[in-house]
Amino acid sequence: MNQQKRSNELPDSLRPYERCLKEGPSVLNDAELLAVILRTGTVGENSVALASRLLGLGDLSRLTSQSIPQLRKIRGIGKVKAVQIQCIGELCKRMARCRNPEFQDLSAPELLASFYMEQLCHEDKEKVILVLLNNKSQLLREIVLSVGTVNCSLISPREIFLEAFRYEAVNIALVHNHPSGDPTPSPQDVAVTRQVARAGELFSVLLVDHIIIGDHTYISLKEKGIIK
């Protein structure tokens, strides 16, 4: 059979939707799972072939992190398919974070990094998140402080500790990403961390860590000795 036929012209044994109904989603590879969601291919290309080509441009995480305008530049991807792909990415992020919902334990650098990894590792802009913690190092609330370059003038210790007092946080943490994929702290990252840590000592609300997230990797400034 011509491999360029659309998915609904393939034999039942090759259709991912029918295989999923019969054997379950675990038997499908990444391209087939994506094809089930996309449902249709494009001119001269069935849904499985289209999905395989998309995954050939990068893994599923990188694909779903693309903006709608970026996705629509890919042959065969219109508005509907671009929205479907973005929604896959958003569902993955939410699933990664809902395993332990309210009062998530963030007492160690690896737990803090893991909690924010999928949310931040493929962002194309730096995003700084203030994490407010109770006396058991459990999440009370998170607040996005800035989107863009980490900058002392944008991250105000006054704003940070007003939020901490408002939600009765005992400790706080900072988390932000490096879109380059390299989590190595910049001099500005270190300066911001030390500034907030000093203020925290005055207000008796300690900065317990500053996590920088790269491409599925992270660096803890506490482990680096920047925070006592």
C-alpha cells in the first residue's frame, strides 16, 4: 500500500486509533500517539507520517514548547493542529505537577527543581518564580516575579517580602530558567540571590534556595555555597 495515503486509508492493523482501542495506548510509539491526537495528515502524507516528521524536528518536549506562530510555519500544521500540539505540552506540565498537589514537599533542591522542571525547562524567556513555603517546607503559593532577564531592579526584595508576609510564609525560594539550556549562574543571578538572602535575614524569612533550571538539568545556589 502507498505509504503516503491518509491515516483513514491505512489497514486497521496500521491505524493507531484502532490499535489503541484494541490493545491500549502503551503499544503505540510516540509518532502514533501524536497521530491519534492530530487525527489527520496533510496532502500526500497520512497522520502517522506527519507525526513522524514533526518528531524528527526535535523531541516531543521541544515540539510542544513551540509557539503557535512557530508551529504554523511547519508544513502541514495549521491553526487547529498547532493548538492541539500546545495543549499536549500544557497537559504534560500539569500532570507532572499534580502528583502531589497542595502542600507539595519542597524541602530539598532536587524536589524543588523537579517540581518546576517541566514548567520552565523549555521556556523561551527567563521567568522568575517566588516560592512561598510553610514551616515544613511545603508549598503555600507561587508568584511570578518577572518574565525576561533576571535583574536586580525587577526583583525587589521589598515586593518579595511583602508577598511572604501576606501569605505567612516562613521561608522562601527563587526558581528561574535559562532559555539557553545552561543553568550556570550569571554574576547577576548571584547578586540577586545575595541581595534577597541578606534581606531575608533581616525579616526572619529565610531564602532557602535559588534554583536555576536549564535543559532538563538544574543548579542549586545553596549547594554552590552562595546561600548559607
